[in-house]
Amino acid sequence: MRFLSNGKKWLIPALGYAVSIACMIVVYRGFNWEEEWPRIRQTDGAYVLAAVLCDIAVYCVQGWRWNELLKPVGALPVWRSMQAIYIGLFANELLPLRPGEVIRSFLQARWSAVPFTVVVSSVVIERLFDGVWLILGFFITSFFVELPPLLVIGSRILAVMLVVLGGLLAIAIFRRQAAERWMERTIWAQGLRHLLDSLEAMGRSPSFYRSFFISLLYLVLQAGPIYFVQKGFGLNLSIPACAAILVILRLGSIPPQAPGNVGSFQALAIIGVMLFGVSRQVATGYATLLFIVITVPLWTVGFVALLATKMKLSQLRQAANSDTP
């Protein structure tokens, strides 16, 4: 039984690593490094800098949105929320099973004294907002380009999940009595009652709706690095094309993968770029550069943010897991 338990524990990470390794093999099999690497190195530095700054702005906006969402129940200064986010992102780049969301929630709860369950609920709401805008973006993108069937199926699954999650959230906020009647049947009634109080406070606050529209800015900014890197690389894709690539990258990042989405990120970027007539060799070079431009600053800022806590990543992960109900 212990063997089976360990097997189940490592099944999802093993699947993620297998997918990423397979993607790396497919992506770089036959890739001409001698021809494409000089082109990568010759990319206009001004566009690379613009892409890096835009990517940093993405997580500044995410910190702002998180504070707006938590404002009715108590929150940190925006820079502290950004620190927690970057540490979480850094953890996702290095550790399997994406523990970053739990780690950043743990840090927010510890620093702001907001209950951990409430903070986790705010993260779920963030993902709900992201999903709504992403599905809307997918719908708009479908008018410009024929998207891969697998992504169409994935978008439909995501849409169903969003409807269910949105319905539960609406019941918690606007149908409090119905939620409490269901809650009374559970063994966590006392804790859930406090959670319902917090969800109602967040959901009925103007900051809840502000955070929803900030989520649109958060998504739009993510297209910035895609646009600037392709400009510097000489692809000259349109803004709608870059938006389509972003939608493909975001939808493709949902299934379990290796830390940092290594391999799968490049594969998805190649698929997106090739939809607009770019050759396989050039698309692979672009995907490689985009991965470097997005990942290296994230590692750097995340590492500095982690150093500021004077804790190791393994310690944070253990502390976060011990505080998880």
C-alpha cells in the first residue's frame, strides 16, 4: 500500500516530466543551432528590454489586483504582495506540482494575518477572473485563425469548470442562506462560516469588480513580451497574432508539466507562430528566445525576493504544507 501511495504521489510529476522531455525532443530534433543561434544573439536589445520590462509589469499588476481583491478583509502593501507572487513563481520554476500558489498564499497569510483559507480563496477567484478573460480571448482569436482542435476541446473543458466555479462563488456571495444550509452538513462548519464571511465581504466590495477589470490588463500585458520579442526577431506579426499565441500558451499551460513548463512552452510557442506562416526553424529560434527572455528575469527577481525572506525554498514549502488544512 505504501508503494502504491508513493506511486500516486509521483504519478502526476512523472507525467509532467515525460511530456516536457518528449516536447524537448520533438522541438529540437533537427534544429540547426549553427544557423539560428547567431540570429537569436542579434535580436535588437531594445525590444528585448521592452519585453523584460513588460513581463515585470505583469506581476506588478498581479500584486495590485491581489491587494484589491483582499482589501475588504485586510492586505499587505502592494510590494509585499508582489514579493510573495515572485517567490511563488520562482518555486514553480524549480519544483514539481507547482507549489508556488500555496507558498505565496502562505506568505500572504503570514504577513497580513488574513486566514490562509481566505487567501487561497482569493487565489481561486484570481484564476476565475483569468479564465473568464482567457475564454473571451479564445473566442475572439477564433475569428482570426483556425486554432488546433486540442485547444478547442481544452477551452470547452475550461469553460465548464469556470461556470461551475463561478456558480459556487455566486452562491457563497449572493445566496448566503443556501450556502450556510449546505455548510451545516459538513464537519468544517465553523471554519467555513468564517470563509463565507470573507467571501461575502470581498464579493460585495467595489474592489472585487475593480480586480476583475485589472485582470484584463494583467492578461493584455502578457502579450507584451510575445510582441516585442517577435519584433526584435524580425517576424513582424500583427497584434492579433500575438494575442492568439498568448491564448495558446495560456491554455496549453493548464495540464501538469515539468517546472517552468520547459519543453511544452517552446512547443506551444512554435505551434502558435507557425499558424501565421513562419517556418519551423525560425519558429523554434523565436520560441527559444522568448523562453529565455521570460524565464531569466523571473528567476532573478524571484531569487532576490526569496533572499529577502532569509528562508530557503524547501523551508517555505515545508512551512506552507504544514499550514495547509
